Amino acid sequence: MDRPIHLRRIKDLREDSDKTQQQIADYIGTSQTMYARYERGATELPLRHLISLCEYYNISADYILGFSNKKVTIELSAKKPKRNIR
């Protein structure tokens, strides 16, 4: 059985950005172990982490969730500055 598209997309986005699970986990505010569980589908990705991933990759949730195949960039709110990642 194929893995759900959102699981493939969060892993592909991370790998395409040459980031480790630890780096993305640090950015979204969770542990590497928990982030690995999100990528495997063992634990459901919380909405707050989906939002953080969209902010980090500067893309819409529609792409991650599989509603669109276009990596549409989003404008970040001026109220919430983008966090840096090592």
C-alpha cells in the first residue's frame, strides 16, 4: 500500500532541502524521534507543526496535503517572523 502523499511530501521537502530530521524537529519545536514518527505516519502531524513546515518551506499546506501539485509560495505574516534554522 502506498504511503499517504503528505508523508511523502514532508520527507521529500526535508531531503530536497538537505536538512536532517533533527534540524526540522528543532525548527518546529519537537524531538527528532517525534518528527521521524510524523514522517513514518506512526503519529499524526499536529496542525501547529504543519503550519510551521509551511512557514519554513514557504509553501501552502495544499501542497503538503496533496490538494495541489504546485509548490505555491506563501506570504508570511508580518506579525510572525520566520525562524532561522542551522
